Amino acid sequence: MSEIYFNEQKNGYDKAQVDNYINKITEAYQKAYEEYLATCEKYNNLMQDYKRLEANRQTESNADAGIIAKTLIDSEKMAKKIIDNAHDEEARIVDLTVKNLQYAYTTLESAMNEVKDFLTFNNAAASDK
């Protein structure tokens, strides 16, 4: 996202506003991505714990091990839901960013056409004199 640049045009757009908007989108995307990475790390830790407990459970007949394993399985399911939600949020942010950039491009294109029309009109009026 930080590699997106707009060409500056006289009366084309407010560079500070576009830069600010892109910065906000980039920050939101980075935050969601960091949350996603943190969730993946939690998930991996839970999976390691689960595998360790599952191996211990096979050799132990302790009833508490079964309870812990069930809790860990439930935790794994919850971690998967969290990761899925993070993926969905990432996709939503990317989709929103694309839509907003498309809107900004359309607005800029429209403004540039208006400037061209204005200049054409002024040139025509000046040549009529």
C-alpha cells in the first residue's frame, strides 16, 4: 500500500488529503495483519501444546488429562475461528481500500476532465476575441 503514488496535477487533487487517506488505510491494514500474525502465533502455540498433551494422554489414564485435552481441543477450535475472522477482516480491509482508491481515481479523473473542459472553453473564448 505504501508504494501507491498519485501524479500531481495542477488543480487535480489535494496531495495532503490523499496522503493522509493512504496512511490511514495502510495503518489499518498493518494493524489487522499484525493481529493476524499474533493469532497465528497463538494458534501454533496451542497446536504444540495440544500435540504434547495428546501424546501424554495416550500414555496416561488420568481423568484430568482428558479434561485438559478437551479444553485444548476447544481452544484449538476457538483459535481457528479467530484466524478465520482475521482473514475475513483482512479481506474486508483490502476490499474497502480498493473501492476507496477506485473512488479517488474516478474523482480525480473527473476533476481533470473538468479542468480540460474549462481550459478548452477558455481557449475557444480567447480565440473568438
